[in-house]
Amino acid sequence: MPQIHRAAVADIDPITLYRILWLRVSVFVVEQEAAYPEIDGRDIEPGAELMWIAEGPEVAATLRILRDKGGMRIGRVATAAPARGRGYAGDLMRAAVARCAELAPDLPIALDAQMQLEDWYARFGFVRSGEPFEEDGIPHIPMRRS
């Protein structure tokens, strides 16, 4: 299993943080053609943590954990195109679920999944928790894990 890194934004080396944000913008804004404020201010909220897997100096996959009203939230799950198919996102999801359970064992974990990934998130215990919605032209579904 690759090494999973975790830290608050203030504790991440600036070059690594740049590479994490570059990966997210590359996937969500450029590849998925969703023009939206990827750097939305939530990464620096109290209790927010970023997780990532690196391949050499490059960030291969990343996600973030947030403290949300009434629970925890996992989001911004992204894998660099050359690193896809290696299971990195799954490794990060398992680690993020464990981290959320460590931080808030009695609280649910929420996420907004892109519709085509609903079954993938279900593998980690997430179930549909609301009606589908569109965000930045991409169909999503709210999901929750108790």
C-alpha cells in the first residue's frame, strides 16, 4: 500500500500544497470542464485536513476531510490521469473513513458523489441520502455513511 499523507493546509510544504491544488484544478476544472472556484476557502477551515498519495515529487491522488454541520464530509477526491487504475482513490477513501471515525466516531460522514460514481462510493458504506442534483453541469447524488 502506498504511503498516505495527511495534514492541515498550514502544515503542508508549499510545493506539495501547490501540487495538490494543481491536481484538483486539473481534474475538476480542466478535465471535467467545470468552471467553478475550486479553491473555495473550505481547505483552511478549522479541522479541515487534506490527504494525498505521492509518486516521487508528484501528487498522484488526493481528497479532503471537513467538519460539517452535524457530521464529517469527504470531498475533492481526485486522481491524476497517469495514476488511475492503481487503487489510490480507494486507499485514500478507506483512510479518510477511518480518520473520520477517529475524529468523530458518533457522527455520520457525508459526500456529494458524481452520479456515475455512486456504486464506487457504496463500496465504502455510503448510501444515497437525497435527491440527485446538478452542480457545475455535472449530475451528483448526496450520500451518507452512518
